[in-house]
Amino acid sequence: MAEPLKNSYGPEVPVRLARELATVLPGFDRVAFLDDALSGYDALDLMARGRHLAHALHRHLPTDYEAAVEVLLASVEEAPPSESASAMAPFFYLPHTCFVAEFGLGHFEASMRAQHLLTQRFTAEFSIRPFLQHHTQATLDRLAQWATDPNHHVRRLVSEGTRPRLPWGQRLRAFQQDPTPVLALLEKLKDDPELYVRRSVANNLNDIGKDHPTVLVETARRWLPGASPERRWLVEHALRFAVKRGDAGALDVLGFGARAQVAVVQPRIQPAVAQVGGAVEVGFELHNTQAHAQDVLVDFCIHYVKASGQTAPKVFKLKTTTLAPGAALAFRKRVSLAPMTTRVHHPGTHRVEVLVNGVAQPLGSFEVLAG
């Protein structure tokens, strides 16, 4: 089982925070701040720790918000960017963004300046969301300006911060109902020179597609003609979950709308009985039964047993290829049954299907026993 993220965000974070604040705020009481910040800290998860520290900052920084946020930004500008290889290193600035989100709504310009700087050290994708909810048009106008910012972290914020279904973030219900303002921003970023930004655009478009599948397909269809390889990758990435769902429009946009005339032969699922913590290997061959080449998108799906005894499908990507006339292609994939934070394995019969151009064909099944 993966170690909880909060274990990488221990008491050393408020200790460093106190030290950096003391360098820019004469008279800052580090001892009192740490006593407050560490009270109840161990019991909190990662995001709650960020909010907890933000409230401690509010109690120990100047009472005027704009003065307090200037102290925070001065401490950020004073400290060199972290060169740590740890993926958690940027999370040091989580309390800073939480402070802006919790206490900055009444101070738009000061908060926008703060988020412009902070997103270059961590990300302001969470803290920008309350401003999109309470100062919608002003925030959209600012993000439209930032879409051409020289810094790629700022440009990414334009897309990532407006994702209607951002993981760990508040849902943007207004944009779930009408994604038009978000799409206008994505149009500005779809050919961004940075993959980091384009990936965020794809994820945002994928979010939109969960509520508006037709909008997703129409946008993809509009963006593909004459697309560069980079933009085509973006569109394919945005459509990935629609393709996994077998959405006919998404498959058609990518050129896989026609039912493939193929035969699935020599299915292999080994072992037939596996234990939680083990693994299974799924294999099969795909034969083109026609006298002409066929473009095929090949995936497979395992229907995982849930605690209730019901099943839920999980699609695994395999290959997009062109099958020559009469050609055969072998596929093999090893699937771990080790416990993960994202999936708990349960005993029972797990059905397996092959998906060719979105059309499911049964491959077999395997049994899972408790480890």
C-alpha cells in the first residue's frame, strides 16, 4: 500500500514556514506560530494541513490582508526556488495559496498578484477557483490575459484552474452547466509550445466531455483539420476516456467509427485462478479477415469485482495500428492484482473483454481469491 502523501508533509513544513517568515517580518513570533501551527497537525490529511497552516498564518501575520499577503510574497521571493527532486517539494507553498483562497476574496488585485507569483512555485489551480465562483467575469478576463504570459506555469493555470472537475478541487458547477467561457480560454492555449500546458488543455476538455460529450466531440472535430502532431496528440488525449467508454462520436473523429471485421483467436488468461497480491497475464491474437487493410484501435477491459459483489469495468489501452490484409497481430498484457490506493481487489469472477474500435468481444474470465 502506498504511503499517505501527508507523511511527506510533516512538521518540517511549518518549521520552514516560520523560519522564512521571520526573515522578512521583524518581530514575527516563531515560537507562538509553531505552537499554533502544530496543534492538531498530525491528525489532518494533506489538504487539511495546508488549510490549517493558512489559518495559523492568518492569526500571526498582520491583520490587514494586503499587508499579510505582501509578507508572504516577500518570503517567497526571498527564498530561492527549490531544487529538490521530491515531487512534494512545491507543496511547501500550499498554505500560501490556501491563505489567498480563504482570506483574499475581498482583495481581488492583491490576490491576483499573489496567485500569479505562487503558481510559478507551486500551483494556484485550487486557490483561483473561489475567485472564479465569486468574481467570475473579472477572473476570466485576467485569465485571458495570462493565456499569453511568458511563464508556462501561469499559462497552465489558465487551463488547470478552470477545469470543471479538477481532482481535489471544488467543482465549478457553472462551467459544468455552460463550458463556453472555458472553451474560449482553451482556444488560446491549444497550440501552446509547452506539452505541460497542452496536457492540461486536454484534461480540461476531457472534464468538459464528461458533462457535455457532444461539445467534446465537436471541439475535437473542429481542432483536427490541419492539426500539427502536437495538437493531434492533445485531441487524442482529450478523447481518451470517451474512447474507453466506446463513444461513437469520439471513435469516429479519430477514424475508428467503422466496425472492424476481425477475429479474436487464441485467448489466454493465466493463471485462471489468482490471489490478491498476484498478477494475471491477458493475451490474444487479432486477425484481419478482410482482403483490405483496416485501421483498428485495440483495448481490453476487466470487469473488477467490488465489495458489493457487483462489477465495474476498467479499460486498458493496448494499441492503435493498421492491420494488413489477412494479417495477424499478437497482444499480451500483465495486470497486477497488488492493492493500490486507487483500487482494492475483491474475490470473485472477473470477466475480460477485447475492445476493437469500441466494440466489445468476450475473451474469458479469471477468479480472484483473497490473499
